[in-house]
Amino acid sequence: MSNIVAIVGRPNVGKSTLFNRLVGGRAAIVEEVSGVTRDRIYGTSEWNGVEYSVIDTGGYVQGSEDIFEEEIRKQVEIAIEEAGVILFVVDVTVGITDLDEAVMNLLRKSEKPFLLVANKVDNSARASDAFEFYSLGVEEIFNISANNGSGTGELLDALVKNFTIEEAPEDESGIPRIAVVGKPNVGKSSFINAITGEDRNIVTPISGTTRDAIDTRFNLFGFDFKLIDTAGIRKKSKVHEDLEFYSVIRSIRSIEYSDVCIFMVDATEGIQKQDLNIFYVIEKNRKGVVVLINKWDLIESKDTMSTKAYEDKVREQLAPFKDVPILFTSTITKQRLHKALEKSMEVYENRIQKIPTSELNNFCLAVIEKNPPPALKGKYIRIKFVTQLPTHAPAFAFFCNMPQYIPESYKRFLENKIRAHYNFEGVPIRIFFRKK
């Protein structure tokens, strides 16, 4: 899936509210204050059978009003370059501002399709006010209220016309696809060069030299898979771009087309918000993951206790998805790089394993009998059957009489039991309850 839509616009027009509406949750922080979006900026959605990714470009604007235009310009430029379609959101209660016109000028110069979205149109009077935005030179305006959802159906109908129903490219003989991801300058290209034994990828200490996705067939030392690296040369004039936003949006394609992600973290910096954004993309796409704490050679004190303490802190930060392999590596000394490949293949095997239905029922129903779901208002939930669904990533369906009353805590309980009995290390799994 490479259909990417980016939501752009000046601060406080409702980008994050629209983002939450499209992805069906509250992943983005929503407040009536400019620039409050900080964490999760990525989600996936589907409309009329078309799947697409959604990027909320809000959240990295900081400082006083006089630098807003520069920050917004950088984000819109990146979105124009990387996304397939742009949703340009404006605020009908405020009208056209200088920042709106600046964004419009950038979009007009590009060849990317965009839709002008007039937000906060909650009544007929505001619908009339939206006509003002035709002066920006657009042919159509989509009046919506991201808060209550009105008008979003028509917007999505128009949006998905720009996309295609795509399948990930088929690899010959089912060869695993391993993506190397992480924020800029953590050692991704150095890792590729170290294990392939050649300087195919450009390595430089300047953050952000990686640009285009490249596949490398790796068939050495008993391994056979494809490495996906967002590698290439970035123009020096582009190095000043908003790398935090850029690294996430550039990682999406690699992650979506992979089976397992080697997720690299700089040991000298630890896991930061930008790292968590990328990890969230991996988890959201239900890909296998191996965490590499790279540049471990630069850590002066590396006794067993410090390594254990570091690992515990990483798992705490990655919660609730803690069941991931964590390796401490160095691309300079080549420490544990071979182990990283071994572990990646193990995670791949974990991800594609299929548990026989009879075996799964024998185990799960015994667990449920000992620890049944809690009764609700005198109603008892009876789970009769469980099966693994025929999906690319592990998913299990439990059939019962009243699935709507299963609490989230019981779902986590069953997931933990399945993980304890079967090896799903490094693999997100999903559990569904369906009516029998």
C-alpha cells in the first residue's frame, strides 16, 4: 500500500481532528492551541475498498508567530514531494489568512493533486462563508466538520479517486523483505554496507543523506532475503529540511512493503519521540520488528548491569508491545550484525507461522476454562471456538455468545497467554471476538 495522503494547513485549523476522523481514533492530540500535535502523526484507513496512509503534518511548529510561515513551508514542501494527494485544510470561522495564501502558492506550483477542505462548517451560515475560499483559485471546496463528521463522506469519495488499489510487489519464491528503518544518522546505510561488504550506499555524518528506496538481494552465509533501505543521495540544499517529519514519511513505504523491520536506535541518544513515531508505524502495519541499539561502541560503561538497565528502559518505552528482540550493535566494529540478521529471520518465521486449529483450541479453551471472561450484570460469556485467521500477520478469532461484552483487559490476557505458549517474539498479533 503506497497511497499516501498528507493533511496540511496552518496551525489550529483542525488538521489533527480531521486526522483522527479519517483513521477512526484519537491518535493525535487535539487542543485549541497552535502547534500541540507532538506524537503519533501516522495512521491507516480505508474507503470504498481503497486503503491509504494518512499523515498529519501538524506538530513541529514551534516558537513565535514570525517563524510559523517558514516551518509550515518546509512541511508542505515535504508533503508535496512525498504524498500522493494533499488535503489543504482551512478554517471557515477565520477566513483566508496570509499563511493560507502561502500554502496555496506552494500547492499551485506543484503538480500534485490537492483538495481544499473548509473545516468547521457546522451550519448553513458557515457554508455560505466558505465561498470566500474560491478566491484562492480552486474549482471545488469540500465543506466539512471534522468534529462531527459532516461532509467527510463526499471528501473521501473525491480523495480515493486519486488512488489505486495496489498490492505490495510480489517477491520471487516468497523471499522475505527486510526493511532497515530509523531516524536520520543512526547508522542505517552503514549497517547495509557492513553486512554486504561494499559501499553501495552513500555514508556521511550529515543527517538526512538517505532519500530513495533501494532493494538489495542478500544471499550470503546461509541467508536469502531482500534488504530494503531508503538509500540514495540527498542534495545538500535539502539537508536543512524538517528531518523529524521527513524521516517518518520516508519510512512509510519501506515499512509497508516489508515483512520485518530492523529498527535502529542511536545508543548515545536513546529512544526519543521521533523513534517512537517510526516504531508506531511498524506496529500499526503489523510488521515484524528487531530493535538494534546501534553505536554501542560509543557507550563507555557497558557492563552487564548497564546493558540490562538500558534494555529494560527501552522495553518500557515501547510498551505495550514489549515482546521484541533487542540487540546492542556497532556498525563500526561489526558487533552482533550477523546476530541481527539471524534474529530478523527468526521473527519472519514467527510472523508466518500457522497454528493448527485443533491445537489452538486445545490450548486456548483450557486457558479460558481456568480463567473465564468476567460476567457482566449476571450475563456469562462463553467462548466456544478459536481459529487463526488467514491473514499475512498473526490474527486470532474467538467465537462467543456476547463478543461486545469482552473487556480489553481480557483480550490482553489471552494475547499474553498465546505469546507465552507460542513464539511470536517481535510480531504484533491481533485478537478478535466474533458472535458464534
